[in-house]
Amino acid sequence: MLAFLVLVAVALASAHHSGEHFEGEKVFRVSVEDQDHIDLLQELASAHQIDFWKPDSVTQVTPHSTVDFRVQAQDISAVEDFLEQNELPYEVLISNLRSTLEAQFDSQVRAAGHSYEKYNNWETIEAWTEQIASENPDLISRSTIGTTFEGRTMYLLKVGKPGPNKPAIFMDCGFHAREWISPAFCQWFVREAIRTYGREIHMTEFLEKLDFYVLPVVNIDGYVYTWTKNRMWRKTRSIHEATGCIGTDPNRNFDAGWCKMGASQRPCDDTYCGPSAESEKETKALANFIRNNLSSIKAYLTIHSYSQMMLYPYSYDYKLTPNNAELNALAKATVKELATLHGTKYTYGPGATTIYPAAGGSDDWAYDQGIKYSFTFELRDKGRYGFALPESKIRATCEETMLAIKHIASYVLEHLY
């Protein structure tokens, strides 16, 4: 009987992630000094299946940087031997990924249903979009902008007091499936907007003078897959018949220097740019909506994780934007504001030089459409948990990010164009 109960307990624990279990997997951080170190990492990556967390591909490793990557249990001793023999300085960030992933669910709120302080699966988020819109008809409307590859509905929330010709800020979350803190922030933002409207002077002014378009999850299919099959999945779930590989990186799929650098042409890679720009239904739906509303959208904000950065164009090229000085000043002021609450330090700058070159990103594309204020946020943390940020960190992460978004909204209102 006891053995049966143990089996039931194990089954319940693993039901959350049938498929990949991550037992004994490690996440390493390697300090990269020079080109020799880069060559060694490329050699390592070609010999073993390595999941790059930051940067997201071995091709983006640069001198004087750190590299975080996940290694499967059976490869760990070989990888450690390789790092030691070649005198590559490293540390282990996560010694058993399975236990770290299980510990993600550490919030005090474990009731069924939606909560702003825990990670919600797609069904729960979908029901929440309907409920929050129906309960707040004077501030929120819900529309559909498209469907995903697997046929799920992409819901967009418009947050603001109805009025003619209002300028708007577009914000999306959940581009990369495993970055769970991102959709958590979009939900938090909507809740805070309606909770503080009429009570807090800035938010009241924002909702009366601006509209916020909020897309809670871009890559819904991938997000569902991280809850059901493989917590570390990144891409969409589109099928590439010829290769047997699944998915495209939606943030390499926009028509902005598409597939030039920092993106892969190999369908099995995590940074695969897709067979063509906007090949993904999710990317196309988002791009179509923005194109159709270009006259009103004054800022584009896309929320990712992790590494505590605020990036602006360009990522597909080392060239600077015409308003680089303005974007730099705004980013500097925004991260300063973010740090006032919990002391969280962000770095900021143009994407290509601040994090790594990456073609086909949504922020560069939005900027090139004429949206002057286009930013990517990489939320917490800096790698201690990486994509496995615990639920107990959701509140603080979202609170400080709210300060950043409100700072940008205030700036946009004062600099309408």
C-alpha cells in the first residue's frame, strides 16, 4: 500500500511535466576571456547537446562575457572534464534543474484558479482575459488578433478609458515559451491599471489619455508545451516537414534584417529564423495588428527574461538609430526609476552591443515601422535561477517593472509625435 501511495505521489509530481524531467541536469556559467575560449565552447557545443540560456546560441558568445548553458545529466561529467582540461573558468548555477523547477512553485497561493502571484497555465490566462474584460467594461475590451499554428486564439486586451484618437502603447509578453515571468508581468500590469485607476494620479491620467494594448502571451502553443511536455521549450510549435524539427524563434521571425546575424537558418536550432519573415502565424498576427494601428501606436514594449536589461534598437545591426541619444537617456532614467523600489540593477543600451546581435526581432521591426520608442525588457534575474525564477519573486519583479513602464508612459505623453 505504501509503495502504491509513493507511486501516486510521484505520478502527481511528474504530471505537471510529463516528458522532460530534467533530473540531474546542471546549468553552468563559463567566463569567456578571448577567442580561444569561444572556439572551445563551439567545440563543446558540437560534441554535446547543449541548451544555451544566455546568450541563446553559441554563435553569439563574445570575449569578456559570461555564458550560461544547460547540460543533460548523461553529459555532465564529459562537459566538466572538458572545461577543467581546457582551464575554462566555470561555476555551477543550478546543480539539479529538476529540483529548481519544482521549487519554482513556492508561492503561498496554491488554490486553483488565477492568481497574480503564481504562474498560470494558458487555460487559466485565457479565462482571465475574458473575466477581467467582462468585469471592467469601462476600462478593458478584449479582441482577437489571430490564431496560433495549433489553432489557439490570440487575445489582445485594450486597457484605457474609451475616447477618440487616443495615442497608444503596445506591450507584449511570452514571446519565448520558457520565460514564464514575462506573461506574469502582462497580467500584473492589467490588474494594477484597473486597481489604481481613480486612486492614483499617474495611472488615472495614463488611462484617460492613452490606450495600452496588452498581448498577454504571444507564443501560446510554446507556452502550453512548457506546461505539458518540456519546461525548457523556447520556440513556436510550427512543423517543418522536410526536417522533422519543430518551431521557429518568433523573435527572429520579423522583417528587420531578417536572418542576417544572430539568427540560425537551421530549423532544429533554438534561434531558427523560420523559412521566411513572418512565416509564423503568431508573428504575422502581431505585425498585422501593429501595421493596422500604426497611426496611434507611439511606443512598443516587449517583455522577456532573463538578465535585467533594457534594450533598444538596433539588434540586427551595429548602427545606431537617429534618436539614439534620446532612447539612451530615456532608458537610463527608466532603469534608475526601476531600481528605486528594490535596488534591482539593470544595464541598458542598443541590443547588438548590450546583449548580442540578433536579427528579426520585434523591437527593431516596430522601430523601423516608425514607432520611435521601442524597447525590450529582460526581467529578473541575472542567472541564479534563470528561466526557473520562483513564484515568490513575481511580486517584486512586477512591482519594479511597473515603475519602469509608468516612467515610459509618462515620457511618451510628454513627447507625442
